[in-house]
Amino acid sequence: MSNGRARKASRALPEEVPVALVYNGTTQAVMMATPGDLEDFGRGFTRTEGLGEVESIEVVTHPKGIEVQMWLPDAQAEALASRRRAMAGPVGCGLCGIDSLEEADRAVPKVAAELTLTAPQIANAMAALRAGQALHDRTRAVHGAGFFEPDQGLVTVREDVGRHNALDKLIGATPDTTAGAIVLTSRVSVEMVQKAAMAGAPVVLAVSAPTTLAVETAEAADITLVALARDDTFEIFTHPHRIHTEDATDVA
């Protein structure tokens, strides 16, 4: 329906399928995700869960879903067994299936990497992510996560129906996130900051606002959190020393 008139049309829609993350033969989590860049998804999820790096990975398609089969060294497999999840997560939920309140508020490492960005670089990063979302342009129904380096621009973009999945895919595709900023199309919840901290990213840029717990976690992790970044305006919520500008609003 447009301008009061009905017409037949077709529209591209994003795929959403169950994706099982399997470690050493045992399913750790089942997430609803977009079936692309799944090796990145597996590697990124492994890193942000604090499980280290996988030794090998294989994506296996089944009639009712997809398995990302990963193998960990013995020491990492033992650590995983101590904090086993059985998680069936809808796309908007990043904490489904955890078995204690303590795990929801898990401590994250402090980020040691230093990085400085200017206001024009932040504007460029946000504009580049919007321009680099090919799947979103076709469907208008997915989130994006990008990695921006001051000297190279936006070097990597990953998309998914779930914002947490998009970030895990990005982290899995970016072995070293210490030299740039993570750029997000979504709001900033605590688990997004936790994932950035586990990856060692010093700066997170987002188009929407953070939650209070996200700000507290970014402050504790020494992450510079910049949100509500649209056009040439943004707000700095934590650790403003990494942003060189006189025009931004510091709301820390």
C-alpha cells in the first residue's frame, strides 16, 4: 500500500535459522541467526565467551538448522564444562540460558589499548557502516557491526538479524580489535560492551543510546563509549580522553 493505492510487489527478507554452536561434540548454545559468515560467528562467540581460540571449525547444514562444529584444546574444553549453557536464544536476547545471576554480571577485563579518534573520524565511521550494509539495504531488517581503523577507514562489516550475533561475527572476522573502534547500528546493552571488552576493543561507537549497566561496564572496562552518533553529533559516556574534539557532549 502506497499513497492509498494497493499494488503487488516483492520484497527481499533476511533468513533466520537455528544455529547450534557445538564444542568438542557437545552443543553449547542454539541461537537464531542469519546463515552467513558462520565461521566468523563461531570464532567470535568463542572469544567473547572467554573460551580462547578454536583449533578447527566446520559448518554443517542439516534439514532443520545449521551446526557450527568447533574443537577446543583440552584445557579450554575443561573450562567450558564448568560453565555449561543450554541456551535457545531469540534474536533480541543475549543472556538467555545462563544459570546464575553472577554470570549475568560477569567481570570483564580492562582494555589496555589506546586509540584516539576525532569528530570527523567518528562521523565517517558511522556513515561508512550505513553505506556498507548490503543485506540491510535489501531487507531493512538486520543489524550491522563494523570495525573502523583511523588510517584505513571501515575495514570489516558483518550483519545479522541479531545484534549480538552481528557483533560476534565481526569479532570472529577481526583477529585484532585493539587498533580501532567497534561501530554498531543498535542500542548498546551490557552484553554488547562485555563482548567488546573480551575482544579488547578500546572504543565502541553506536547510533543509539546505551543502558545504565552498559555505561557502568564500559567505565569499569576502560572502554570509551560513544553513542547517539548521528550525522555530526554524538555523546561520550565514558573515558572521553580517547576522543579529540571540543564539540562533543560528554555525559559521563
